[in-house]
Amino acid sequence: MHETPPDLLRARRRPGGACGIRHHLLVIPSVLCSAQAAKIIAEGIPGAIAIEHQHGCSQLGGDARLTEQILTGLGTHPNVAGTLVVGLGCETVQGTSLYRAIEARGQRAAFVGIQQAGGTLAAIRAGREALARLRDTAAVDPEGPVAWGDLCVGIEAAWLSLPQVQAAVFVEVIRRLLTAGATVVQAVPQSRAGSPATAIVPPLLAPLASRAIPYAHAVAGSADVAAAVPASRLFLMPAPETRIAQKTGLAAVGAHVVLSALIEGLPAGCPVAPVVHVGVVPAARAFAEDVEVMLDVEPDAGAAPAIVRALEDGCREETVVEALGTFEMAIHRIAPTM
């Protein structure tokens, strides 16, 4: 295990005791229709990030609940020092309900409604004032050293389909993280029939798993995960197939940092959690400058320690996708939206 002196990993302590390796102010539109106002509110305010999504309007049943759960999880993420919810007023996922859910979990939160404020420009003015108050209040969060035992690492599922020699590196990374005391949440794709495809987890990983948690339950927030952690701190999270939705779900359960195996497509970030990318050869060879670590077809003995070091560095400083400002999110849809 690569030993990290405790004072090299630093975080902000939140009022409830959680620690954050980032100090974001998050602006959440409760519906697509308030996304532009949310974006303008966040512009020019240090640390402020406005997320964008296509949801919140004309959603029914489980889809509406899942959207609210995920947005609540992001709004209460430990890397977020304060959250502003921007609503329209007539959406399915009501901004006021989302704001109350976030505040009920102990997060600093504020709400502004476009219709309640009398229009978009008025809501933007009120939102910027509210965000400034959140920023000033959050400035008191003390910074101090943390260990892996204070952190949760989310891992995307792509590595599960790798050849055994490469997959074994990720198994070793998970073992090292667990040995260091970290909580690990591993995303596992759902089968087409809708049941968790935990059978595809490599045999080496199966003995480490303490339990499986359904996706809809997992996104209820990090408090649910933390309360359920027994002697083993590895969880399997049945998840959608798409990489971005997996990142979003892992962040919604409170993963401080996300590990992504890049076997296709482009590197992609997450609004609230830094993403460390492992470029898997040969697929990711063309993106060598856009990932933190490259994993060869025949990895050497230093591959797993190098990935753990990259995770440590990602906790301390900007990742590549953060430096590029590449933030994406996606919420899985259970049924077609009206």
C-alpha cells in the first residue's frame, strides 16, 4: 500500500462532521426550465457550479422520485459547502420540496423561485444574493488533515469487462483502499431484465462485498450508506449502463472521488466529485494526456500503486477534467417522460 502521511490529504469539515475534499457552492435547477437562470446565478462566483439536467417536468412516479433523490444527494454531497435550489414554480419536482429535503439533511441551503420572485431577472438577482450569503457562511468550515477512513471512493463499472489480467489491477486497487480504511462503492450494471448483474463481478472481488444496495436506495444519500457500513466497507451499487449516469449515482451516494476506467469515448467529469481516469490500452492510447494513469495490456507490478497515488493526488489537487471544466451528469430514466 502506498502510505500517505495524514497531513497530505486535507479536507474541510462540515457542520455535521462530514469532510469535503472540495469546497463547492452548488446551484441546482429543479427543472430544465430554470437551468439557464441557475447558470447565470453561478457565473463569476468563486467555487460556484451550476449543474444542468433534462428532468423535473412531466415525470411520473419512480422517475420523479429518482430525480429528486439524485438531486438531493448531489445537493448534500460532502464536497458541497452550500446549495442553492432554483425552481420555476410549476414543475413536477418542486423546487421547494427539493430545498427542504436538502436542508433536512443538515446542508446549508437556500431557495429561489422564478415565479415566486416575479420573473427570471428578479430570481437571478435574489439567487446571487443568496449564493453570496452561503459563500460567506461556508467560509468558516475548518480545514484539516483526513485519512482514507474519512473518504468514500466510487468506482465505475467499465473495468468489470476487462481481460482478467487488467481487471486484477482494479481488484488490487480496491483491496488497497479497503485496507487503508476507505469506503468503496462499486457500480455494477443492471441486466436488461432489470435485475442486478452482480454475477459479472470477477470472482476475486466477490468475497470482499459486504452487501448489494439497490440504485434507487443508494442515491438516497451518503448517510444511508455510512449507516450500513459494517466490518467490510465495500458496496455494490446496481446501476445504469451509461458511464455518466454511473458517475452521477456514485456522487449522489457521497463518493468523494470517482475512479473511471476509460475503455471507450472521452474522459468526463462530475460536478461535485473529482474523477480520476485510468486510460486502458489500447482503447485510450489516443487520450494519454487526458487521463491520470495509463494501464497497459500487460500491467506491471506498479500499476495498482500508481492508480492509488493518482486517487490521492485527485483528492489534493485538480484532476485533468476539472482543469478542463468538463462536467457532465445524467439521471437514469425508468420510463419515457411525457
